[in-house]
Amino acid sequence: MIQSEEYFEMLKPWNLDDLVDHIMNTHHAYLKANYPLILKLIDKLENTTQSDVIKEIKTLFTEFTDDLAIHLVKEEEVLFPYFKKLAESKSAGSKVEAANFGSLSRPIEMMEEEHDDSHHIMDRIKELTNNFTAPQDAEPSIHFLYFKLKEFDDDLETHHELENNLLFTKASVLEKELEIK
Ligand SMILES: [Fe+2]
Ligand SMILES: [Fe+2]
């Protein structure tokens, strides 16, 4: 897997428009393909040697996915289309209407808070699973679930780092540059 720092450097010069597409096509697509799969795996493991831990993982991961579904809708249906409008306005030299949510600072703050909340839930899962390490004698399917949870957590970290530190920053800079009031 490409190192996060290298990945970040590669994406730094990208324009806002392409970055939005990239995040949707890679990280959002990854989440949408993998969280239902993980929920299915969890459901199949409720009667295994690790059943107590699995039950707790299920509660936490379900809370996580319920919040995530709403978060993705806010980004994909409200925020990201507005980012695209900003990018379009810059390249066409046209004017863009202010969004009905006003300046970007509040919704961005809200997205960042939601990212933090999701990391807190994943951190609890990480603790519960001994840093995603299954006991050696656990069933292979449990090892696989822990492997998938680790992969999921890594992707989420990268995804949120990209949004907080690159995407949202670029959008705020462009909003100022276009003097949207
Ligand atoms: Fe996102
Ligand atoms: Fe996000």
C-alpha cells in the first residue's frame, strides 16, 4: 500500500474538482463496499469463541455505520457539489451564489467533529480487539474480521486526513478567493 505521506504529497497539487472525484471514487466507494461486508461478517460470528467481544463490536460498528451513512449524504449531496461549483466558477470566471448554509466554516467544522466522533468509535473497537489482533487460537473467520477492521480503520484515517487537511482547506481558500459573501 502506498504510504500515507507519499499519497498526500501526490494529491496536494490536485485541483478541488479532481480531489472531490478522487475521494468519492476511492474512499467513499471503499466505505460503501466494505461496511456492509463487515456487518455481515460480524453477524456470522456471534456464536464463536469470541462471542462477547463480537457482540460489543457489533454495537459499536452499527453505531458507527448509522452515523457514517448520514455523514456521507451530507458530503455527497450538499458539501461536495458546492465545492464543485466553486471550482467551476474559478475556471469559468463566473460568479457563484452563496450556499444556503452560508459560509463554509460551520459545515466544515461540523464534518471535522463527525470525523472525530467516528475515530472515537473505531478507537474503542481497536482497544476491544487488542489493536485488531485476534487470539491465536481464534477461528480463521475472526482473524479475517480483525484484518478487515484494521484495513477499514486505516482507510478511514487516510480519508479523513485528506478531507480535513487538504480538501476542506482548498475549498476554504477558494471561497475566500472568489469573495463569496
Ligand atoms: Fe468523506
Ligand atoms: Fe468526511
